Amino acid sequence: MKTTISVLAAICCMHAVSAQLKTTTVCPTFSVDLLEGTINGLNAKSTFGEVKTSFPCFTKAVEETTGFECGGVFYTDKGISFFTERDYVEISEKFKGKLAQPLLGAARSSLFKWLGYPKIKDVSWDAFQTKYGILILYYNKANKVNKIQMSSKTTDTIKLCE
């Protein structure tokens, strides 16, 4: 009986010893400048490692060599995704951060003052030439911006993920 109690006590002690304190990963606030093409100093050409190091609170990271999914670092809870394999950043209407130019939710008719005329225009999106590449804005049924993509590529060379 004493042996059984001793074994149970030892098991409980070993379990308590293996318990570790775990810290919560904290990310800095995402600050995006759409005209400069930067997010806290990073840009669409930033590498997989640079993004993970700068923003360690990612919800998913897909290595660029998998072939099955587009490689990148994703922050679905914060509404921003870095598609590092294809050199573009996507910002959704769930974005939790700061935009230097308040384009999310902006009316399509109010964009000229920031961006000028689009290079390519479609029913549900516009692509604007920028000094870093292109800026693509998507619109909802009310013609308000609900998704933003910043790319270092041109309109002829960009390949977006599905």
C-alpha cells in the first residue's frame, strides 16, 4: 500500500515539474502606409523570416516551398496576410491596425484625391500604379473598399492566390 501511494505521489510530482509557464506572443500594432507600401517598415518584398520575426503572433505560416498553398504568413484574427512567395500583402475589412490613408470603407468615388486614376478598372476592383508596384482595391455592393492588396509586382506580372 505504501508503495502504491509513493508511486502515485512520484507521478504527481513529475507532472508538476514538467509544467511550464507559457507566455503570450504579443505583436506590435500593424501600421500601414498604402502610398509608401510599408507595414511597420516592412514591404511586400519582405521575406518569410522577416515577417515572422517582426510580427510573431501569426495564426498560420506556410513555407514557400510547399507547392500546395501560397507561401506566406497569415494573421487572420487581425485581417492582414503577407503572401511572401508572391510578394503581396492583403488587408481585409477585419483589419485591426492603423491605415495612414483611411481607404477601408471609403467610397469608390472619393479615392481620386489619394490615388488618382486607376491603371486598370473593373466592375468590382481597381488597380492603381504606385511607386512600389500596384495597389488593388476591391469593392462591395455599396461601392466601398472592403479589401486591399499591395504588391511589388506590376499589373502584367502579379499572380494572386485563390
